[in-house]
Amino acid sequence: MNPTLMDTEIAQERRLVTEIPGPRSQALLAKKTEAVSSGVGVGLPVFIERAGGGVLVDVDGNHLIDMGSGIAVTTVGNANPMVADAVASQARDLTHTCFMVTPYEGYVDVCEALNRLTPGDHAKRSALFNSGAEAVENAVKIARYATKRPAVVVLEHGYHGRTNLTMALTAKNMPYKEGFGPFAPEIYRVPMSYPFRDGPHGGKEVALWATTKIDKEVGPHNVAAIVVEPIQGEGGFVVPAPGFIAGLAEFAREHGIVFIADEIQSGFCRTGDWFAMEHEGVVPDMITTAKGIAGGMPLAAVTGRAELMDAVHAGGLGGTYGGNPVACAAGLAAIRWMEDNDACALARTIESVMMPRLKAMQENFPQIGDIRGRGAMLAIELVEPGTTNANAALAAALNKHCHSHGVVTLTAGTYGNVFRFLPPLTMPMPLLEEALSVLESGFEACV
């Protein structure tokens, strides 16, 4: 492994010195209960004070293997030295002016990088924001402005954020939408290709179902945008069958609909290419990015065809903190690290280690109904053996086992029965193997 990938003083080992959570974490959790809204939940109540490589260190001194990357954020490794140095340097010089008041070079440099890296060789423009939800919301704003149409089409199982508009775009009710309505209007949901649950129906056939629904129930002349995740995130890392994404994109082109790729979770080398759309051979009209873009700093973007991005009047896009100079410095450093270290190859290496282990587990544990994903964005779907009936109880039990044994894991899926794996690309292979062994021991203990 390239030495730069391991440039951290934190011992790259799983080490448990207390129960999980330990006494200091338990004390802080009590403070959290008194100070923080109970609406802000916690998956694993350990309080982290340091991190690097593939390890999180909590306040009790426990070393945990990080299989979540803060939900695909710390792709280049937590506290990546290149990112940390860039942040410190920028913070000493300039922390904020608001780009819309007095601009600065870093914002422009990030936009140039995005225009270069995102799919397609057409003329592009970018605009920067703070979060993935902001990026999606602004992409919809741009599409509606450019097309003068109201309707937006999204997919079953999709997740796009927690603002009012992006809650409307999101499929899953609990915990994201329950009690928060009414939601933004003119949102229409169509079938998603879900190979594990589609039976004999392939991607082209499901795309035809989706486009027929648009044609008959919405009217393509009313549709401003179709928003898709090339690999769904919270929906359960669903990878559509071949032909599905291409079929939607072709329909969009035929009818003047803006085709938006939500690559907030799948972008920036996570799937073994810079963007998951590259696997589909589809060039979107607009692409939204966030999460892995800046090594943990809040940065998001919309990048799209120049004629779309330039359609909006001056002042129509922006935000006080969007493209903050410190976040931009982090983004440029993270992109430089990805390029210098061939991050796409690192993601593919992680896949090459994980896939055989997961398939071997599937042979021993028929509760693993499906294994899917690409690169360092992989998942297993848990079912009652011999069926597609969701086994959310097993997912919860396995998650509890992994947490108590020092592995940070995440569940997902519409039915709550999917384990998603998002290790940082700096994960040492022995630690990755150890995390999988803990998961395997969880199956032995729980089934």
C-alpha cells in the first residue's frame, strides 16, 4: 500500500478496552440527552475524539473499525493529512466573505475541477452549496427554471434529503417524512429496477414501466426533471439492472426533460469510477455531489450543461455559506489526493477483498438473499431463507453484534434489512478482513 494512505499516528487495529459504549461515552450520552433534541438520533452511542486510516478512537480509548465513513463522507480517510493541512492553511488566511459578496479563487477552482471530472465533454458550469439536500433542491430549481415546467419524477426507494422538497422526493416515510408534511407538490414516483425483487423483468422492461407511467399519468411535456441515484443509497444500495438508467435517460432526451444524477453517496471514486454514472454509459444533464467531495468538510455542488446552469438569472442561486473558502480548500485537497493515489483503483481493491468473503458467507447463511454494489459501496440484503421476505430483525441483531465487537456498521433499505458497507479508501486490508470476520461471527451468533 502506498505509504501516504497510512499517514496517521493512530494504530490501525481493533482494540476494545471497555464495553461498548464505555463509561465516558455513557456520561456524554447523558449530557447529549439533556442538551440535544431527541429528534437527533444516534446509531452507535460512542463519542469519537480521533480518527484516521480505517479506525475511529472513542473517548474511552476503544479503537473501532470504520465501515461507514460517516455515510460515505470520509472517502479519503478521516483527518486526511492533505485535507487537514489545506484546511488549516486556508483558515489562517480567510474563513468567509460570502462568494456572492466578494469572491475568492478557491470557489472557482473547485468548479473548474468539477467541470473537468464529471461525465461528459460538453461545456459545463457548477454552483456550490453546503449539503446534498441543498444540491438536489437547487438542481430541481434550475431544471424548473430552464424548462418552465413544474413536475419532477423520482424513483421508488430513492433518498434525496431532509428539506421539505427533498423529503417529497424521498420515498421512505420513517424516519424521514413521518409527521413533517405537507410536502412540496408536483412530485411523481415511478418504478425502480430492483433486480433482487423484480423476478424475470430486466432493466429495459422496468424502464418501460416507468416511462409509460410518466407518459400516461404526468405527461412528459409537464416534466422538468427526472432525478435518479445510479446506485441508491438509503434505499438499500440497489443497483439497477442493465438498460434501466439508459432507458430513462433516452426518454428524457426525447422529451426535453433534464436528467439529473444524484451522486451524493456514489460519487468521488466510491464505486470504482469517479462517478457511478460512468458504469451506465450515461452522461447526465446535471449531477449533484456532496459527501465524499471534501474529506469531511461541508461542501456540495450542482454541475450541469452550461445552457442549463446559465439559464437562471444572476442572484437566483447561492447561499451565505455555499462554497465556503475552507470547505473549498478541503475539496481541492481531497480531489488531489484521489488523483494522486488512484482512488478508483483503491475502491476496486476493496471490492475484490469483500466480494469473495461475502459470497462465502452467503453459501453458509441463506439469510443473505442478495449481495450487490460496486467498489467500496457494497451491501447485503437479509431475508427469510428461500424467500424475498425482509429480515429486519436479523439486520438489527447483526448491527448490534458488530457494534459491541468494535465494528461501526450501518443498516439501510426501505425494509430495514440491508447492511451497507462504506469503508474509507484508506482502510488497511487486514482491518477490512477483520471487520468481515466480526460480521461472520455475528451470523454464527444470531442465526
